Amino acid sequence: MSGSSPNAPDDTGLGNQVELAKRIRERDPAAIEQVVRAYLPQILRAALGAGLEHSRAEDVAQNTFATFIESAHRFEGRSHVRTWLFGILYKKISEARRKLKRDRETDDIDEVFEQRFNSAGFWTSPPRPVDAEVFDSEVRKGIDDCLEEVPSKQRMAFVLREIDDLDSEEICNILEVTRTNLGVLLHRVRNRLRECLEAKGIEGTASA
């Protein structure tokens, strides 16, 4: 996974980020179109992974790029354009989930997750393996259902890590949290998933 250095070549073929930032600030139509084409699939996938139904996810993705275009003149290129886009997306998803009254701020598993994970963030007692094909199907469905009950920031941390495979530094920039806070978010969401999956009778893990 590439880092978020603004001077690095972009892995989507957009070229050097410094030059790209300049073109974005100038609202170069070709540069804007390149960014939209390059990142629309990732943005939509993340919105869907955050629990939004398809039509609402499409609206959020569209609003994300609308905000991107409106604020293009302020993009200084200090962060990767992807990081900037995901930062906008996170705020849009949070707004959408609040409107749907799906964001739950309480967390009643603080005492439990400390006992479930070691200092590296992995489960201390991994679940027993089952038939791989059935396991994968059950866990995918179970994770989707269980994530419905996860607070927005925890869920977004999980999506960015496990679905979009972003590195810790970029996720921290997007969510505006420290590495320590990100670790806590991932601890909690993984533990919530395990507790929920176990309650459903699924002996599996969402992430190692």
C-alpha cells in the first residue's frame, strides 16, 4: 500500500501530486475528470461499506465530489488527493447516518475488548475454524448485519482498513485521529463484530 506523500507518483496513474494539486486548484477540467474517474469506485465502495443503501451511497459519493469541486481552489496538496477525498466522504457519511438516526455513540464493551485483544490488536482467543466456503458466506453476511450497529467512526476505520486497504497514517489523516485512537477504534469494532458474530452462532473473524 502506498503512503500519502504528496510528492509521490499516484498509483492510479494521475501523476505527480504536486503538479496535480496545481491543476486541481486551477480547476483544470481534465484534472478534475481524472480524479473523479480514478476515485469514484473507491468512494462509492466505502460509502456502501459504511452501511448506506445503494441509492444513498451514490448520493453521498456525488456530494463528496461536488464538495471536492467546490473547494478545489483550496487544495494545497499537503496531503494526497485521495486522503482529502476520503476526509470529505467521512463527513458526508456521518451526516447521512445522523439523518437516518443510525449513529450510536454509546459503547458498552470498553471493559470487554481489553480482555479480547493483545497489545498488537489481535484476538487473544481466535475462533475455531469451520468449512471455508460456508464460513466465508456466513461471515460476510454476518459482518454486514453486525456493522449496522457500529458507530460511524469505528465503522469507517474498519472500512478504510479492511475494504480499502489504506495504511494507518492515511486513515488517521482522514478520520483526524491519532494512531493510538485509531488502534482503539479498530479494537472496538473488531470486538463488536466478534461479539455479534458469536451471538449469531458464527464462529469466525472479521479481521486477523
